[in-house]
Amino acid sequence: MSDHKTIKITVLRYRPEEEDAPTEQTYEVEFRDDWVVLDALNHIKDHIDGTLSFRWSCRMGVCGSCGMMVNGEPKLTCAAMLRDYYPKEVRVEPLVNFPIVRDLVTDMTDFMDKLKAVKPWIIREEEKPVSEGEYRQTPDQLKDYKQFSQCINCMLCYAACPVYGLEHDFVGPAAIALGHRYNLDSRDEGIQQRQHVIASKEGIWECTYVGECSVVCPKHVDPAEAIQQTKVATTTNRFKSLVMPWGNKT
Amino acid sequence: MNIPMHDVLLVGGGGAGLRAAIAASETYRGADIGVVSKVYPMRSHTVSAEGGTAAVMREDDNLDLHAYDTIKGSDFLCDQDVVEAFVKEAVDEVIQLEHWGCPWSRDEDGRVSVRAFGGMSVKRTLYAADKTGFHMLHALFQTSLKYDAITRYDEWFVTSLLVEDGRVCGVTALNIRSGNIHAIGAKSVIICTGGAGKIFPFTTNAAIKNGDGMALAYRIGCPLKDLEFVQYHPTGLPGTGILMTEASRGEGGHLVNSQGERYLSEYVPGKMELGPRDILSRSFIHEERKDNVFKGPDGSYVHLDLRHLGEKIIDERLPFVRELTRNYVGIDPVYEPIPVRPVVHYCMGGVHTDINGATPIPGLYAAGEAACVSLNGANRLGSNSLTECLVFGARAGQVAAQHAADTDFADSASMARMAQDEQKRIETQFFGTNGKERVANIRDDLRKTMEEGAGIFRTEDALKTTCDTIRTLKERYKNIGIDDHSRVFNTDLVNALELGYMLDVAEGLAHSALLRRESRGSHARSDYEERDDENFLKHSLAYQTDGDPRIEYLPVTLTRWEPEERTY
């Protein structure tokens, strides 16, 4: 055993039934070259301390459950290789800018409400019956919004966003990107219904374009681009609505 | 005690559950729908499905051909009336999903694209690059947000089904965040909790797939059907089990052994890489026995070679494969072959239902991988399962809503008492004792014995050992001790409860496999190598008893296709 390499994992602990404020705890685990940070957390939970709580599921970077701060950066812990930190200690904390429920588990209720507020579904003035078949959509039309449909709701962008950290009314990067995704979809006619949320003061205009959301996004959604595109389109539309009061999607 | 009541209650919020919830609310206007899920619905394992969704969309295809491919793929153990309904309704369901915003990949003319898939005679698999499940799940979840009739219980974990006068009338559930057990009343309950791949050590399945809903049904006397049929996907990454989609072969990828040969020419010459999964997974074992495989730290493997497809096709149609291999094994498939080996992927068996998703227990329904509606028989064809979630999720939602319209709620006082009893049971079992057995140790031993006895090839002796071991593990489980005795977000407790479900499903699976003395589809018995239609052209039904499960049988429904030899 003695020649096994080990690595120290320090995690933030918070047990609301026992303590008023977060503390930290350090575990020493075997270092394995093929492990991700999440594997080390699972090793701790299974074999050292079953009281450590965190969320995870797919372990392949698509379910969006296991976002945490790793050495101060928002990361999917299932995609953060331990070897990228070894031999230094790894610090794991819950995503910042969210209330902590317990240990590494945060409260994402606020995002769920904001997601619903941007109406992330296809809105049509008249629904086409299924019997009439699919809507035609060319690969180019698909490309217009595809990138913004890749959001896995992992919350890393909210943890990275300095504006959300200060101003919790801000709709935030992921929800705006998803609203924008539907606005850009050739099948959708709901832009007007989303604008009072997305183009509001708490929407795009709150963003100071720091761009950290796009830097940390594990799926290259580029929410900052969605916000920028919406700002431009909204400005254009405001102008257009003066001369063409019926509005229109661009 | 104020008990929430819903006309229809979903247990599970993945592809099948969300489709059922929407169908229920559209069938019975004014119906009140609840969705209980132990994770936020968009975390459900549907999210990991990659390759696509099958439906007849083109002129060169027809419903009978899709039906025949499915029936042959199932090794004739599916119910043919179910298959006929499935292929017909699949078409409307994928179009419905298109109308709900699913970003299907498209042809130049704007039609949804279709690709080739294993065991399908023509291109009929719709796809959204290689993140089809992800896009389907998010389209369904985001669409479900517009239905005010749907109330969600996110991160609530169902611990039992409530039964009164022989019918299901609700559930008890742990609110993971508060640690309290609540009763939720319902006229109809639909189980959509997915499969049980995590009872095996090496699987593409997410951590949440522990057979919860199967065990919940099993515990109230509902049979689990055809549990012995477990699909190994032929191409998972060694070690992690991360799925390399079948679409990578559908798009033209090759499987190559250590001799540099496309070895499938020996086993499925007519289909090669597009053969069905059961046969491809067995072919790997044959190659392993011939020492024609590569050796690595995580076991032997062969190569999935995509290099000849070129960067453009890979990026356009298989971007997730490239992302995963780069991140997890440091390999770029544009330049290097990918190491792959068979890995547990899908449970053909599950909660026994009829063609509408109704179980034999009044008020209880099931759909998706948790259910066995008998679409997949002994081996599922790739890309039929996402469609299954849509077609049979919708059917179950409709039928459950109709049932709810004609039914009254059970007495809330008695449900409140049942919830109190459940809280006591859980506190006594997990907090009241100083048990010495760790969850992870029993779980690891279970996974090991499942692989040894109920893996790709099975024998009487190995299965008997597995059955014995599971019996011992169930005894050890009674002496379980958990570290965490607090209430708020106690995942130690959730894991312990999940382990109880895993043991129940494993028991039913191993005993069903022991008694099926033939080889059919994914169930390959080295001691009974032939399919035996005379004795086993029938479904197994596992019933829980105080001792070993009781296994009964049910005839297979044949309509227009006589069983024939299954060669490709």
C-alpha cells in the first residue's frame, strides 16, 4: 500500500441540522490516473464517509448534475480529470452564487423558475396537426439555433456570472440562451411572448458582457453570444417597431 | 395531515414519464397530474441516449418491414400485436416531438434525416446528431413546463406504492431535501423509472438506474416479465462503460480485432457492423476466446474504427463520440481507432403490462424501460427504445387518465397512516440499528455475482451460484448500517433504499434466467445452445414470495409472423 500515490481532497461541508456555517474536511484518497474528481468523491462516499452529499448521475458529461467548484472554478466533476490537479490538493465546493442545501448540493429552484419564465417551448399562433407531417427546416435553419439548444442546465454559467452573483433577479445566461434558442427556431412564433422577460432590465440589459459564462460552458453553448445577438436584435426590432408596428422576427 | 392528490401520478420524469404526463393532461382535460422524480427530470437517463429514434418516414420503408425487423430482432419473443401498434404510432409520435421543438438533424430539403441502425433493413432512425436522447428529453421537459396541470416533485424518492382494496391509490415518497416521508394520493400511478443496469458492474447506465420502479411493483405482487433478457451493447469504452453509439457503425464505422480483421464477417456476414447487439456482443466473446483481442488495464477490447469517415462526417453526425473519446480516453477518432468492448446497456424485461401499459394491479401502469410491454422480446433493436418511450408513454398516459376519470380517490386518513408507518419502517431499518454492512460492499458483491452468473454467456451452475449469493446478500442487507443519520439531503439513505430495489430485481432476473433452459436473443446459455420454441416460446413472469421468486409463464402473441431461424 505504501507505494500507492495519494491525493488530498478538501471538500466544503455543510450540515444544516448540525452547524450554522460551512466547514471543510480533508480526505486522502488513492490517486488513480484515470479518475475524475467525481470518482474520488464517490470513493469517499462509498468507503470513507457516507455522510458526504453531492449530486451525480451519468458520469459522461450530459446529465448536468455534478457541477461544483473545483479549485475555485465551476466544473463538471465527471469531466475534471484528477491528474490535471495532481499532486496538488483538490478543493471541491458547491457552485457559488447558489444557496447551499447540504455539503456540495445547491438549491437551483431559482433557475427552474427562470427557465419556465422564458417559455422554452415552441409557440405557434396556430398549431399544425400532426397528421400534416413535420415542419420543414433546412440544415441552415437548424444551424441558426442548434448551438443554443445544447445547454445541459448544469449551472456552471450562473456560478461564473459576476452579475448573477450580485443581482439575483438577473434571468441569467442559460435561461436567456434557451429563450433565444426558441426565438431563433424557424418553427417558433413566440418571440413577442418571451421579450418581456428576455429583453427586460433583468434580462439581457443586466449583462455587462464579461463573457465568463461562455468560458466555463462545457457544451460550448456560448450564452454571451446569445445575449449579444438578442441585444442587437432587440435594438433593431425597437427601431423596426416604430416603422413596422406589427413587429417581426428577423 | 394534508395529502396532495393527483388524478394521475408519474413515478419517473424521463422520456416515458414526461410523454405520459403530457398525454394524460391532454386526454382528460382538468386532470391533475403529478410527476415524482428522484432527480430533476432533465437529469433522467434518457439524456444519455445517443443514436436515434426509429420510425417509418421514407418511401423505401413500410410498417410491416419495421415490424418484421423488430420481431426478428426480438428472436420472436415480442408480442406481435404490440409491435404492430408500435410501428404505426411511432410515426405520429416522432412528428409530434418535431412539433415540440426537437432539433432533429435535417436533409437539405428540410425533411428530418434518417440513418442506418443495427438490425433495421433500411434507414429509419431519426437523430439529433448523436445526442438524440438529450434533445428528446429536453424538448419534452421544456414542453411539459407549459402544462399548468402538471405538478412536479423534483428530488422526491418513492419508497412504496400504496394499495387499498387491491388497487394502487398512491405512493409514499421521501422528500430528499427535507428528509420527510409523505403520502401522495393518486387514482392512477404510472411507473417510468427506467431500467436496472446498475445491478451489473460494467454498464452504460447512469447511477440512478437501479430498477426502483420494477421493485416497487414486484413488492406489491405485480409480476416482472422477461427479466432474464439483458442487452449488452457491443461498443462501450473499457473501464467507464461510456457508450459509443451504434450510430458510429450506422454511419459506416468498422469493428476490427487485434489481427486487423473485420471479424464480424464470420458471425453476421449479411449485416456486418449493422448486426443486432446480442450477436455482436457474443462475437466479441468468441474473439476473446480465440485471443484475437487487444489487452488493456480495463480488460480486453477491440477497435471501433471511424477514421475513414473523415472529420467532417464525424463532427456533423458523431460530435459527442469525438467529445467523449477525447475527454475520457484521450483519443481523437478522426486519427485513431477507439477501444471498445461489450457493456450492459438495457433491460428488455420489466413491469408486466398489456398493450396499453396497464399492469395486472388495478390503478398501476408502466412504460419505457421500466416496463415490459413485450415490444423488445429477447433482444431490442437499437433506436426502438426512445420511440418506445414516446408510443407507450403516450398510451399509458391516456389509459391511466381514462381510469382516473372513472375512479375515486382512496381515503386520505388511511393514506396518512400508511405514510406514518413507512416513516417508522425506514427509521427503524436504517437509523435504529447499528448494522455493520456497508451499502457499497453489498452493492459491489451483487454486481460481481451478476456478471459472473448472468453475463453474456450463462450456465446452470453459475446461475445457481448467483441465486445463492443474492439470497445471502439479502440476508446481509438486513444488517445494513449507514453513516448518515441526518435528514436533509441524505443520499446515504437513498443509496441504501436503492440497494434494496437492486437486490429484488437481481433476484427476479437470476431466477428467471436459471429456469429458461434455452438460448434466445440476449439470453445465451452455454448448456442449452439452441432456441427451444416448443418449451420456451413464452414470457416469464417473476412473482415475489417470502422465499425465492415464483416463475410463471405466459404465451407469446403471434399475429402474422411465424417464428423462423434467426440468421443475418
